[in-house]
Amino acid sequence: MLSRLSISNYALIGSLDITFPDGLVIITGETGAGKSILLGAISLLLGKRADTSVFSDSTRNCVVEAEFSSGNGQEEYILRRVITPAGRSRSFLNDEPVSLAELTAISNRIIDIHEQHQHLLLTDPEFRLSVIDHFAGTGELLGQYKKAYSEYAEIESAIVSLGKSVAEAERDAGYREFQLSRLQEARLVSGEMEDLEQEQKALAHAEEIRGGLESAWQSLNMEEMSVARQLKDAAARLSRYSSFDSRLQPLADRLESCKIEVSDIEREIEEISSGITVSPERLQAVEERMSLIYSLQRKYDCPDVDALIALRDSLAETEAGTEQMQQRLEVLRKELEDAGRKRSELAARLSEARQAASASLSGELQEAIRSLEMPHAVFMAAVSPKENLTATGGDSLDFLFSANGSSSLRDISKVASGGELSRVMLALKGLLARYTSLPTMIFDEIDTGVSGRTADKMGDMIGRMGERMQIFAISHLPQIASKRGAHYLVYKEFGPDGKASTGIRRLEGEERVMEVARMLSGSELTPAAVENARELLAKAGNH
């Protein structure tokens, strides 16, 4: 229940702090006094968009705070919303910051505002289904269905997305397979081209190289005496006379080193020369291999063999990835089939529960509607299948109505007047109050378009609802204002500076009599109106 409400700097409310009891709370006031302002401030806690233009002081924050408590005092919530002059909003739950979405979710579980024209919800398909689901107690089953529906939709979305990827991959598959085949057949090796280029040069000049090596060897091995032999003899001569001149032995040693180096060069020349092969066939094979690699580089715009190898590996990975995607697609299709079966089964169970509850819902609502001065009214909640499953199941619920017997039964939006819609909506809210855990409900002039005995009956119904929960009834009718419960007056007053402000206070005793009398007779109170007010209040059990 809403036990305390504090409002600061909202429209004509400069500062307000008031407490409310459980049960029926009646709020009245003259037109323009500010009843709608009070409701607007409470709506901010339900996530309504803040309009800073209504701040009474454009330099200060607007603050709305409400304290809710359960009847046994076990749960308490303090909801607060703060809006700055710049329009920024902050929300709090029990003094802890929360998002506006979180604040809205919490407040929607503990308070419901029935505003004027809310009877238009009777034409809303989702609202109608929520009515029968509350009545049938299908909350848990509906939750299971919604989860199954969401899972089906997620799998379906994944299939569409993956299917596009597979189709795109398959569209290029032929060319990609051709590329991969050519690169795999080439059996490329990293660094291969450098080795081929070196071998090609050697093969292309093999005869020249061999001839040059032979000439070099012959130069080192002349017929008279080889260079190595001459160096050895020279070294021996210098060594022989080194005992006479110490400078000669180092020279002899150097010549000996040169002799050794020349001998090594001779051997290497012989080895290289013997290893050189003059092979036109091998040269042709090398050049063909180089030509193949060059053509692949040009064709696939790759600067070297390593880039060709990277392309080959990438194409192979793509091929493997496409195959994996195709396998995953098959798995998803099977999962979709299973999810679809589960979704359909839950939808069928949900439909059965709704069908089973529709007759009882129709009967109870019809009885409640007839008690509101429509003795011949007929109401029917008709469940019918939808063409496709949606997030709320596979059913649609039509509200069929006639104020004059079943012969003219039609969709309620086409045949009911404003006053009739108000009464049907009140009956519906009264019924839902028994099947929901909402502790607080606010009716904003639900009596619009009715008067007399009908208003009295509506007041009785609201009063009965107030025995099970906290009900706020904002009304302009004395028949409702006189019902048993706490009565609050919203009023407007003017300060010394002529500035208007809205206030609210609880009426007791004679003040309440006078307010009901005002509602009966208008601004000019008559003794008859006062006496009538006393009778109405006494009849309702107010003392």
C-alpha cells in the first residue's frame, strides 16, 4: 500500500508530504484544484517522461518520493525520482540508485493507475489476453511459453544469419576450389624461389663456369712448376738464410701460409668443377618451375611464394569453415524443429487453459457488469486461434458485449458507450484485483459518463475492492465520495504574492459532510444538500 507521498517542486505543488491509510481512499476537489497534478507526480514513479516546463521553480530539482508497505509490514519500498532543471533524471530504491527501467518495473508491481480513457485498453489484444491469463492463473505456463518462443526465435535468427553466410560461401565455392586446387598441385615450399633462381643461374652458365675453373686450375699448375711448389721453394730459400738475417724467417712463414692456402684453393676448384653438371633437361625443368610460380604470383597478385602459401592455407581454412557452417546449419535446423515442437505444445496447453477459463470469466464479468445498473447486459470472452504463434501464444481474445441481450452481441468497441465502457472496465479491474497481487490501485474518475444509481453501484464495487487492497478513487460524484473510507480534499490556495499552490488534506466529520454537499449542489450549499450528504455518508457506514 502507498503509505506516504512526498512531492517537491512539481507544477502547483511547492512542497507536500502526506500519509495514507489502507483500504479505500477517496480524493475529491473542485475542477482545476490539482487532482491531475497529484496523479501526474505519482506517474513519474511509474516511468513517465518528465516535463521540466511544469516545475514551479525552474532553478530547483523536482523530487517525488513514495513509501510503500505490505499489510503485514514485512516488505517496505521507498521509491524516489529526482529530476533536475536540465531534465536529467535519477531514480532510487530504498536510497540506492537504480535505473529508470528498474524503478518502473518495481512500481508497476505495486501500483496500478487507471486513468481516464483507459477503457480503450478493452480494444488492446495484449491487454485482453493478460486478463484471461490472470484469471486462468497461467502465469507460470505463459512464462514457459515465452521462453520457448524466445528460444525458437533466437535459433531461427541464427539459421537465417548462418544461411546467408553459407550461401555467400557456396556462391564463390567453384572459383575458390579451382584456386585451391592449383595452389595445392603446385606443392609450394617457403624460400623455394631463391633456390631455383640460384640453380638456374648455375645451370645456364655451367659450361662457362667449368671452363673458367679449368683455366684457373691450370694457371696454378703450370707444366714447369706449380704455384704451390714455387711458393714452397721460395720459403725454403728464405728459411735457409734466416739464421743470418732474422727478418727472413717471418717472410718464409708467410710464404708457407700462402702455399697452404693455394693448395686448398686448388682442391676446391677441382671439387666444384667435378660437381658441375651441364644439363639442358634440368635447366628446362627449373625454368618451367620458376615460370609456374611467377604465373601464380601474377594471377593471384602475390609478391612471393610465402604469400601464395598464405593464400592457399586461407582458402583451405575457408573450405573447412564452409563445411563446418553447413554442419552447424543442419544442427540448428534440428534444434529449430525441437524448439518448434516444444513451443507448439506449450501454446496448445496455454490455449486449453484459456478456453477452459473463458466461460467462467464471461460469467463473472457479466454478473459484475449487471450489478452496475445494466441488468440485461451480456458479456462474452471468446478465445479463438491466431493464424501464427506470437509472443503471447496462439490465441486472440475478443470481448463481445451487448447492453440489451445476446441477440445484438458484438465487439465491445463497436457497441458500448463511454459510460458502459467505464462500467465494464471497473468490473474488470475489480475482478483482476482478486487475481493479482497488486497492493494499490488508483482510479482516476472512472465514473466519467455515469451518475445516479449507476454511480452508487460503482461506488459499492470500489468499496468492496477496498476491503481487499488499497484503492484510491479520484472522483467528482458524491455517490462515490460518500462511500466508507478515508476522504482527502485537493485544494488550491493563493499566497500573499497571488501565486497559486495545490495542497491536500484529510477531511473528517463536518468538513467531509460539507464537501459531499458541495458535490451535490455546487458552490452554493443548501440545507437540503447538507442533509442529503449526511444521509449518504451514514448509509455508507461513515460515522
